[in-house]
Amino acid sequence: MNDAYARPVTGHVPVLRLGDVLLVTLQGDLHDSTAQQLQQDLAETISRTGVRGVLIDISGVEIVDSFLGRVLAEIAAQAKLLAARTVVAGMRPAVAITLVELGLTLPGLRTALSTEAGMELLTRQAPVPRPGGPRQESP
């Protein structure tokens, strides 16, 4: 994947790299095969590039069901194992209510009201120490 551009492929969700963050914008329904491909693409890209964060913009999603909730939680868990943080941005109030009603807690996910706030959250936090890499000390 080119570092500066999304990879729009039929059946794929575009992933855009912005510095140390991968930006994923979900629009409409996410089907099983597309969700699996997205999880695989994100894991491979995090591993290959060493990005520190994944920002998932769901402002274009009208309805979140248990499937999408599980996909988001799995992406966050995979990213965490690869030393990256995950933030979900743009959640509509109805989506938040639905998640609570479904009993989905989405462990490992941070939330932000907007994509801009999500980017700030991911870029201002101290970097995650990478196995085998040098430690970065806080000033």
C-alpha cells in the first residue's frame, strides 16, 4: 500500500496512512468478507509500517449491530497486540444507544466525537514501546 494514498478496491474499505495513523472510513454496511479483509489489511499494514494508531471513522454508519461491534473490538484487539491504539470517531447518539442496549462494551477502543479529535487523541499520547525497539522516554 502506498503510504500517502488510499487503496480503493472493490469489496475493500480504503485505508489511508496519515503519518503514524491509519485512517479507516466506514460507510454503510460492512459485510463479512469485507470485514475480514479489512482486519487482515489493517494487521498487515500495522506490522509492516509500524504505525502507532488506527482511527476508524463511523460517522457514515447509520446502524451498528452486534457483528459490527465485534469487528471493531477485534480490530482494536489485533492493533493492541501489534502495539497500536484504536480510536473510533464520529459515533452518532443512536449508535451509542444501540451499543449499550446490545451490551457491547468494545474493550480496547477509545472514542472521539470527530475525526480531528481522534487524530489529536492518537498523536498526543506517548508512543507504545515496541518489542525489541528502543524505549522512548517522556520529557
